[in-house]
Amino acid sequence: MYSIEVKDLTKRYGDFTAVDHISFKVEKGEIFGLLGPNGAGKTTTIKMLTGLTPPTEGDAIVSGFSVKEKPIEVKSRIGWISSEVILDDDLTAWENLEIQARLTGVKNWKERSLDLLKYFGIAEFKDRKTGKFSTGMRKKLEVSMALLNSPEVIFMDEPTIGLDVNTRATMWNLIREINRDYQVTILLTTHYMEEADSLCSKIGIINKGKIIALGSPEELKSRYGGDMIEIELKEKDKLKFDIQNAIISDSRVRIKVNNAESSLMDIIKAIGDNNIKTVRIQKSSLDTVFINLTGGSIEEQDFDARKFYAMIRRARR
Ligand SMILES: Nc1ncnc2c1ncn2[C@@H]1O[C@H](COP(=O)(O)OP(=O)(O)OP(=O)(O)O)[C@@H](O)[C@H]1O
């Protein structure tokens, strides 16, 4: 049984195709990750799946309703957590919950809110203004708000972007716990490989509006993975020959191999150990999957996004 069925979903802005005929299914109770770099089309996909923007072509059935034909029914049955600020800092946690209840038409919101605040261990702070909340508490409140209408599916757009390592770990636990305890299906977007790898039972890798690979993290790694040897050269001009499967950018050479340990000595000999500054081995990961599929890494393509979100965080303080 599926909570989400996406078929040829497409969004065009004028001549530009932001999301290009994507199709995938998310089983009930699954944590599905849409993994891709900045500008890949993740937010646009979430906006279509949550009924916020209509698709140009294709459709998706979310919680039994078409996002194209019945966006209001979809909206009332789902939870949504965006990467942007959604709490009103001048209001208390309780007041934020009340607004959410009114927006989503939840009748028994007081009882449900208290249960959720207790579940997340923040009930004692319910009358405190959220401006005084720590980032971890804010995340717990945001998740409580998304669960208020007892949704079958929760959408999370970049749920841990800009969070420090500890808060990110807290958020990962929250996601696993609500998936287990509230049996909620979760579709999250991320550009963090380790996040998709650790949390998601199934991943769709999205790049330039297209899903380029679909499967469990293990399936993707065994199908498209491989080890990566990364060598930093002392002088890049001295590299006078071609190395098979090498990606060269400035003084950095990345070489895809089946097994790093068994290929390393030959590669070092070929480059010449007097021209090598550092050597790093990366075992098969979703990063190598992405590099193998696109020729570049997600991190490199995401430089601007991270700067942008760091700026938002600074502005928020
Ligand atoms: N309203 C819009 N009008 C025109 N182009 C848009 C609009 N919204 C998004 N785009 C473009 O569509 C592409 C996909 O954007 P989207 O925000 O979905 O990407 P993303 O994968 O979520 O990346 P990010 O991590 O930056 O949010 C980008 O090139 C973006 O500039």
C-alpha cells in the first residue's frame, strides 16, 4: 500500500523545466529521501506534493487524493515542515500550536497538543515564547505542529539544513521516533548524503529536475558505487598523462576504482610519489554514487546553498 504515488510529475516555469517527468512510489510507513544538489528541483517537488503549487504535467496521489484535482484534501491530510522559519517567535509554543490547529482545522487540538508536547518532553515550556527556545526545542515544536492533524504523511524540506551536529542528531532521532511511534510516512529532501543513507529506506536521487536513480541506499551503492581515491598534487602541471576514470579539478585528482586498497599503489606509482601532497580514500558511499552518475559531487554543487542558509541563520540570531 502506497502513501505517495508520483507519475510523470513536471513543473515548468516559462521555458525552464524545474521538475521533469519524475515518477516514484512511497510505501506506507516508509522514510523516503529525495537527495540532490542545490537547484535540483527538491523544493518544487515538495510544493507540488503538498498541494502548494499545481503541476504543469503529470500528477501524484498523496494519502489517496490527487494533488492536481484535490489539493485542499491533500493539504488537510498531510504535515509539512519547511527549512524556513515557521514559528512565530513573539508567541508561546501553545499559541503557535493553536494557530496551526486553526489553519489545519483540528478540533481537539488542546488534548492532542498536550500529548505531543509531553511526547517530545517540552510540555513544561508550553507558555514560553518560542523566541527563547533552543534550536532543538524549536525542532520538537515544529514536528509537534506537523503531527497535530494526525497526518498519514509528513513532508520535510531539508529538515536539518544549517543545524549543528548535535541538533542534527536530535532531529534524526525525532524523525525515526515519529516514524515508529506515529506510523507516519515521511518524505524528506536533503543534500546530505549521510542523512539519506542513515535515515531513508529508499532514496530517489534527483539532479536537474530528473530522478536519475531510485532504490535503497544499499542497492544504489552496489549498483552505481565504487571506491574513490582522492589525491592532492603538489604541482598539477606535472600531471602529463591520462588516468582512467579520473576527475581532475585544480590540483585534486579523483579516481574511481572498484577497490581502493588494491589500486592505490599503482596509481601512486603512475602519478609519482614526489608530486603527491595528500591521499584520501573514500569507500563506496552515496557520494560516490552521485559522482559516478553525474561527474560531480553534491557538496561542490551546493556551495552557494550552504552560504545562503548560513546567512539566514545569522540573520535569525
Ligand atoms: N517560482 C519560480 N520561478 C522560476 N524558477 C524557479 C521558481 N522556483 C524554483 N525555480 C527554479 O527551479 C529550479 C529548482 O528549484 P528548487 O528550489 O526546487 O531546487 P532545490 O533542489 O530545492 O534546491 P535548493 O536546495 O536550492 O532549494 C531552480 O533552478 C530554481 O531556480
